[in-house]
Amino acid sequence: MALDKNLLQDTQKVGYTGDSDVKLAVVNDHVEEFSSAEKGITILPMFMAVKEFPWLKEKMWSLISPDKDEYTRLAAQENTLSGYFIHVAKGVKSTKPIQTCLFINMEKFVQTVHNVVVLEEDAEIYLFTGCATAHYVKTASHIGITEIFLAPRAKLNYTMIHEWAEVVEVRPRTAISIEEGAQFISNYISLKAVKHLQSMPTAYLRGKGASTSFNSLIYAPEGAYYDTGARIVFEAPLTHGEVISRSVTHGGTVIARGDLVAQAEEVKGHVECDSLLLSDGGLIQAIPVLETKVANVSLTHEAAVGKIAQEELFYLMSRGLSEAEAKSMIVKGFLDVDTFRLPEHLRPRVEQVLKLLENGGI
Amino acid sequence: MNILEIRNLSVSVEEKMVLKNISLTIPEGETHVLFGPNGSGKSSLMLTLMGFPQYKVVSGEILFKGKDITHLPTSERAKMGIGIAFQSPPAIKGLKLGGLVQELAGRFFPDFSLKEESEKLIMENYLHRDVNHGFSGGERKRSEILQISAQNPDLVLLDEPESGVDIENMKTIGEAIRSILHRGAKEKRTKSAFIITHTGYILDYLAADWGYVLVDGQIQCENNPYELLKLIEEKGFQLCEVCELAKHKE
């Protein structure tokens, strides 16, 4: 089982190169390839996983309610076993990225997947997920349910790159349970047009010292509509979390959300939404929500929405760069991958992806 | 040849006149100094020379290397060979100093050695940082001079290179500027400078040829810059009211 060369061309754009030891690719509604050659790390198509790990049934739909909205209802009703399961055994640490890919190559296909990721105590992995449509697909839908469970002191660095076609509707529904001392870092990149993307993962910080960080880079060309953000629920004391988003719109719409809900003492949360409006006709809304019933917490937010600062533009022009060159430099800087806490070995891959996306549009 | 010639230049910002009837000439290879109290229009003159759009030229003209640049866009002026080190440059998030400097060197000064020049300015550990982001006063100045160095302009405009800078940094900055100005010099220097200074400290490192005192947007007098500095140190800028050098005495 291996991905067809033609397919690989499209998946490479979102970072799925197929040369990883641990990998899995979902094409439309079936798993096209998977392999798990690292000790202590299991990756399986969901329909196989539920047979091998009977307890998995209890995990499914335990973080996300099937009644949450019409998309979760649809997924629950289909009882889809399309998707992947990842299990990392206690104490297993790997810096080699695990690659997964959710791919659509059929016109008008509605892809529904359900993924579950479980990291046992002290486990650490890097997960790289690319979601894309084949270059010839124009219209499709993607509904992705993802439930992630991090046992005490487990660490997951989760990088997701989206590259959907212009008329694709995207509805990821993600929730993460983070126990004592565990850490969840999410890096999300989408730089292409998408008809309508709505995503609001929820992280539950359930044990002392648990932490999470959501970082996103979004570029919205004309016609694109993004409603994205993250929600962090601080259920245990001494937890901390942040939502950092950078978005650029060139005629598209970006709604950047960040919800912090404090339910325990001495928690610390921060929301930062920075947005650049490159042309008239686009729309940016930054919506931070800070909520607490507990007095002894620190929740903060910063939001900056506007066009490129004239001061910065003229600064670069006074160095001999044309206006267009200066603008492009500022935008690239604004969308810099350094925002992300990427490990060194992943950085070249993300930069490569950004370059490919850039050549295609920005 | 004159590198810069300003003829009867008057400039307004948001309808307010900030520069009135300025005329001055900088011959090629010379360093001229502009003194003046806060708010006298010194920075406005520099930014007008650079073509910043909020500075509207009401009358007069600016000639660079004999060509009228009064209405040229900022980037064209820079390409022709004017470079500016700003007094308080903005920070640009995500844009790496090293990347920007290399981009400039690639365009304007292929012989530039990033390693050598950044070491000279003690900036080798800042190249991977965002341009001016979180930089101290001295670091910002050194970052400005490093960029200028890569741009290699024929006329260097320096807006208060000593403000917010300690003596150690002053020496580093002064020596770096001097070495830029002496690039390609044979019998005579070919690079010129126009420097705003409040304190005159920079003149300990650079030889200046001529000085001007700007008060209320007008050049009150011009003379040997060291003489002017001495007078200013003794009497402050009120000297213009009593000084026989003053042009605009009524």
C-alpha cells in the first residue's frame, strides 16, 4: 500500500511526504496507506483500531457531544469509522514527526472522519497533519471529529496545514483533554482560499500544571471565509494557556476568536489576535472572550487590527525597496513561522510548504 | 560636484509650515552638520529629503547629484544613493535583521561582508532577531548603521545618531560611520554626510566640514561646525538672537 505518485504531488503541498516511519493517509473515505514502524507508537485506521482496542469506543464522543451541532450530528449518525487512531505508550518519546493526511480527490465528496489520539503518561510526539483537495477538485466538504487525550506529563506538538480548494466547506471539531503537567501545542496554517471554514477546538486543562498553546497563521484571499479560534477551559488550578493568531486578509473574511474560561484558582491565560487588512473589501473581526467566576486568575488579551503601518512601509522604502516589495516583506514577516514553537527539524518542512503556497498565490 | 543642493525649500505638514525657505549645498565628499533645538524642524528636513509623503513641498527644489528629486518617490531616492539612519526607527515583527541586511547588500553592495560588518557593529547576535524588535536605544542605532552599511549610499543622512546611546556605543557607531564614509576614497572622499546632532558627540569621531543652526524652521546661521558647537555649548540656541552670524536677524 502506497500513495499514488499523482496523489503524493498534492499531499506534499501540505507536508505529507509519505517518507515517515509512522504515517497514515485517508483518501476520501478510506485509508490509502499506513505504517507504524516505531516501537510504542501505534497508528491504525479507525475501523481496525476499534477491534483491537475495545476501550476506544468509550473514548469516542467523550470529549465532543454528538449533539453539539448539525455537523457532529451528521458524523455521529453516520457512525463513521473512517479516520485514524494513534496510541503512544507510556514514556515513549519520539522527535520524528508522525505524518497523517486527510485528502479529497472526488468532486462534491463529503468526507467525514473521526480521529482519536491517546498519549499515555510521559509520552511525547510530534504530529503533522495535512488536509487538502486534489488540484482538480473544486467542490467538497470535510467534517473532521478529533478527540485527543493527554495523560499526565504527556506532550503533543500538533501541526496542521490546510490547503483546500476554493469551494470547500471545512468543519473540524476538535477537543483535547490535558491532564496534570501535560502540554498541548497546536500550530495551524491555512494560506489558501476556502469557501467556508469554521473551527473552534476546545482544550480542557484538567490537572495541575497542564498547559496549552494555540498558534495560527491564516491568509484569506477574496471569497475566503474563516471563522477560527480556540477555546481553553481551565478546570484545574495552576494551569496556563494561550491563543495566538495572525491573520491577513486580501478581500476575504477572518473572524479570529479566543475564549478563555477560568474555573479554578491561579490560572493564567492570554489571547492575542493580530490582523492585517491588505485591501478594502475584506473583513476582520477579532473576538476575545474572557470569562471567570474565580477571583484569583489572570486572563488577558491583546488585539490589533489594521492595515500595514505606514511607518514600517516607508521605513523599508527608504532602504530602496519598492512599495510592493516592502509590503510583501512586511506580510511575510507578519506570517513568520517563528510565531510557532516548532522544533528545528520541522521548520524546513513548514517553510517549504509556505513557499509552495506562496508561489501559488500570495 | 555638489551631491545635494536645496534651493528655497518650504515645507508644510498638515497645513503647518515646518521649514521656511531653506537653502544649502553639500559638495561631494563633505560632511555637514545640522544643529538646532527640539522642534526646530531638523528631522522634518531629513524626512523631506527622503520624500516622506506627509512632508509637502510648498515651494523650492531639492537636487541630488544634479538631478531634481523634489517629487520623486522615497524608494527612487534611496536607489539613487540617499540613505537615512532614523532617530527612532520602527520595529518590524517577523522580519529578520540579517535577512533584510542581506537583501539590501544583494541589491546595492554585493561586496558587503555580513560577518565582518555585523561584528564591527557588535550586531552578530542580533541578525536572527526581528528588525528593531525589543532593541535598546544603542542596539537600534547600531541596527540602523548596519542597514546603511549594506545599502552603501553616497549621501548618508543621520538623525541624531547619539540620542539614547552611551559612550561605548558612540565610539562603535562613530567609527562604523566613518569607515562607510571612507569607502572607495582615493585622494578625496566621494561619500557625503548630513548629520543632525543635539550634543555634538558624534563630531568626536567624524570630521565635519560645515554646520548650520536651524531654529523655527529657518537656517539662522552657518559656519565652521566646531565654532558653532562651542557657541551653542556656551550660550544655548538663544545665541542666534545675539549672534552677528545670524542671517535672519531683523
